Amino acid sequence: MKIETINNLSVVNFINTFKNIFEKTEFIAVLSEKKRPFNNKKNLIDTFMFQFDNFKHEEKINIIKNHPDLGNKLKINNNLTEMSKKEQKNAGLDNCTEEEYLLFSKMNNEFKLKFDIPFIFAVKGANKTEIINEFKRRSNNDDKKKEFEESMRQVKKIAFFRLDEIIDE
């Protein structure tokens, strides 16, 4: 979609188009919509990132928690946003073996117990092996603050990929 088209969307259509840029966080789209018109793709992306960066720690934690567990068989088939479903499918997470699903479930549960947040990883361009290796690498970290910061980078990376895919400029 061209920036001119985005600038001319109705408020409702803008919000519906961008409400899951940050997973299930419509209010970022609402705040960003008020900043129209955008000069270009970079301006729109910067606006979304600015909105996110200015949230308090607890709001950012809630945004992290809106993200689905990677490789969760039930959520892949249900309750995922279309963007998450597509991303996980492209990474091959929709066709895991039963053993892989069990491994993902175990890793997700252990990660959440250790860090109090789900494992967040921008899976675009990654495969199951790379995702599992990243899970293992980050699970070995003992610094909750460092993991929170990494999760924030991954959330923003996911948002960037989603915006980049929508905007044709």
C-alpha cells in the first residue's frame, strides 16, 4: 500500500490495517493514526516505533505478553492474528512433528517460568532449527533485564517487518 493511500484511509480502516503491527495492541495504531499525514514510509515506521518506545515498562511487558508462543500447535491453528499465523507458517512452525511441538512447548514453558515473559523472536527468514537454537541460547541467559531488552528489540523487529511488508514505498 502506498503512503498516499495510507494517509487517505478512514480512521477505522487505518486502525484495522495496523492494529496488529504490535501484536494485539490496537492502541498503538490509534495513537499513530493521529500523526497523519505521513511524509513517507520511514516517517510512518518511526511514528509507530516512537509510540512503542514511550510506553512505561509495564505497558511494554503487556505488549510482550500479547505475543503467542512459538510453535504452539493449538495457537497456530486457532487464536493467532493473521500476521502471526503467516510468520509462523513461513518459518515452518505450522508443520512441526509431534516431538518438535513437545520441544517448543517445553521451551516456552521453561522460558516463561524463568523470565516471566514469553520467548519473543522475529521469525521472518528463520527456520525451525534457527528458532530452536535461539531459544536455547537465550534460555541460558540469567539476566532478566538483558532478556527484557532483547525481547523489546525482537518486538520492534517484528513490527518493522510487518510495516515494511504493508507499505510499498
